[in-house]
Amino acid sequence: MGIGVVIRNHLGLVLAASRWFIHHVDNPELGEAIAMCHALIFAEDSGFQKILVETDCASLINKIKSKVDDMSHTGAVVFNIKSRAPRFLSCCFTHVSRYCNEAAHVLAKSAEHDEGSCWFNVSPEVIRNIVCTEQF
């Protein structure tokens, strides 16, 4: 399963991007949770202080916003996400449509056998057209 992370500013310009391939994960919600955890680590390591984390997985957003401990197969990763969020000055989680998440989705699909790539202040070639034509 591929992970794609695209960090943009308020104007929609790409500040950073990352992709990674993870082995032996075939559950979409678990994969999305792992991707979100990776996004938080990447954002923190890159020095971002105020972040808005978007995903097209509504069930994951519900689990992150819930006050109840998640006892599902994604529970440990959800706990990790919740424990990382306070490290930022501001960290909000929101659900978006797949259409709004297309750049990250395409970047994730391109991650097969990629042990980790990242870009700063430039869009990866594979998503450049998407980023340039998206309405932000």
C-alpha cells in the first residue's frame, strides 16, 4: 500500500510532499491511519507548526475526534495520531471528498516499491498537473 502526503500553504502551493510504500497492509482504513501518522511525523520533522490534516476516510476522522478509546484494528495507530497532535501549535483533522484528496491519492499510487521519497518547495512530477489545475 502506498502513502502520499502533500503539504500546502493557504494558497494551495506545495511546500512539501512525501511518498512511502508499506508492506502487508490491505485494510484501507488502517492504511489511511498509517498514512496520517506518517503525515504528522513528516510535518513535525519538517518544522510545520500549524497544520490541517485532511483525509477522505470519514470513519478515521470520527475515530480521531471520538473521546472513546478505539478498540478496532486501527486503535493503536489512532492513539498514536491523537498523541502526536498536541505537538503542534494547531492541529485540526477534517474529512474531504476523494476529489479534494486527489494529489495525495495519486502520489500514494505511485509509491509502489518506494522506500521513501520527499520533496520540498516543488511538486513531484507525478502530481504536478493535478496540483496546477486544482481549484483550491
